Amino acid sequence: MNAPMDMRLRIEAAAARYPDQRSAIMPALYIAQKERGVLTGEVLEEVADILGVERIWVYELATFYTLYHTEPVGRFHLQLCNNLSCMLCGAEALQAHMEQVLGIANGGTTEDGLFTMSTVECLGACEMAPVMQVGDDYHGNLDTVRIDDLLAAFRNAERAGDD
Ligand code: FES
């Protein structure tokens, strides 16, 4: 079983940078999510055990931040900011557009499992509002044309990956 050992080693290496293991929970969750895809209760317990911290501390952080997924999400998780700056720059209309073209409501996942769409709090990139985070990337100055282009690019990337 390589994956669990990889995850443990990576978490232990990350945790070694912190004097207090509680401070290592967020990087550990990030690693666990990269390895396992979704932070199930079992994965959260494993993270807590590796760090030797209270399980409730791990659970609290995993469920508080939109960065972490405790439920399965699509291959591309479209996280559209709907905080003040983005709202003033048209995020509401973009959300409606995305819901319509994807055929899902906020928080939903397309039937093909390709896209999950969620609205999130400020992404800290207000200067390029409206902003959407997909994976580790930020996409800013969005309008409906740019959203459509991005969705097409993600679909193409998925198809290319299938070849
Ligand atoms: S309000 Fe959207 S990035 Fe700050």
C-alpha cells in the first residue's frame, strides 16, 4: 500500500517544520486531499493520528475552509467568489450563467462528474474581481465569454487526458 505510506511520510515531513503539531493541520489536510481526493471521516482521523492531535481540531478546520472537500467534488471544482468586490463586478450574473450552462445549482456537480460549482468567500484577489479559483489556479476579470472559454478549455484538457 504505497499511497497511505506516501501520505504519512509527506505529512510527517511537513509537520516537522512546525514546533506545534496543531499548526501543521492545514498543510496536512492539503496533502491528504491531494492524495485521497476527498477528506472523508476516515481520512480526517488518519491525519489526526499521524499528527497526534485531537480529531476535533482536524475536523473543525476541514469543515470550515472551502479549500478542503469533505464531500466528493467534480474533476474541476469551480469556486466563484461572491464577496463584495466580486459581487460589485458582476459575480451574481456569472453564477447564474454558470448554473445555466452547466445545468446545476450552486454546490452541485454535473452528471458527468466533470464540474462542481460553489460560491466562496473572498479569495484575496479582489484586484482582479470577479474571480474564480479552480484547483490551485485563480482566474480573474471574468465575464461570461471568459467563463465559457475556461469551461471549454477544461473539457478539452480532460479529453486530452483521456487519449
Ligand atoms: S471579493 Fe472576490 S476576491 Fe475578494
